[in-house]
Amino acid sequence: MTGRRSTTTLWRPTGPEELALVRELNWRAWPARLPEQPIFYPVLDEDYAIKIARDWNVKHSGAGFVTRFEVESEFLRRYPVQQVGGRTILELWVPAAELDEFNAHIVGEIQVVHEFRRLQSR
């Protein structure tokens, strides 16, 4: 037995400000939520994360990024999957107060897998 735990791949669409904070945390954790952000929302589908990063983050921040990361599957069982739209629009709702514990169950680094930027007008 290797003792290796199974993991689940999660995706997080994010803007440049949050991504800079992840970089400061050495790509190993998500930053604390702001007071107006009581929930951390990782998603279960890459295409859904792409849509949010491209269509929302770019519009509001000028850039959008999709990150991919692994979390211990056993730990994630405490968060029921939330279907917030179509059948692939699935999220986990992690209360901000539990984010440190969530971060402790991330396996490996948070990786940027897609980047979108607002086109510069001439």
C-alpha cells in the first residue's frame, strides 16, 4: 500500500487580483474570502469554469483565468454538489470559515490552465 489518497479535480475561474494572492501563497492555497464573500465556489466542470473566466472575469477585471487543482476526495464529501443551472453547472459551496481546512486538503499546486484577456482596441 502506498497510502496515496484519491483526489478530485476542481476548477476555479478567477480574476487577476485573486490569482496574485494565490501566487503569494506559493500556488498551494486559496486566499481568505472578503467579508462580502461568505462562500468559496470551486466548480466541477472545466467548460463551466472557462465560461465564467471568459465571460465574467474578463468583463469585470480585464482578464480571466481558469485554475485546476486536486483535493482529497474523502474530505470533499462534506460538501454536497450544488447544481446551479444546467446539468454541467456544478459547484461546491465551501463556507469562508472552512477555507483554511479546505486548503489543507489540496494535493499539489494550483495550476493556471487557461487565460483570457480583453482585446485591446487600437
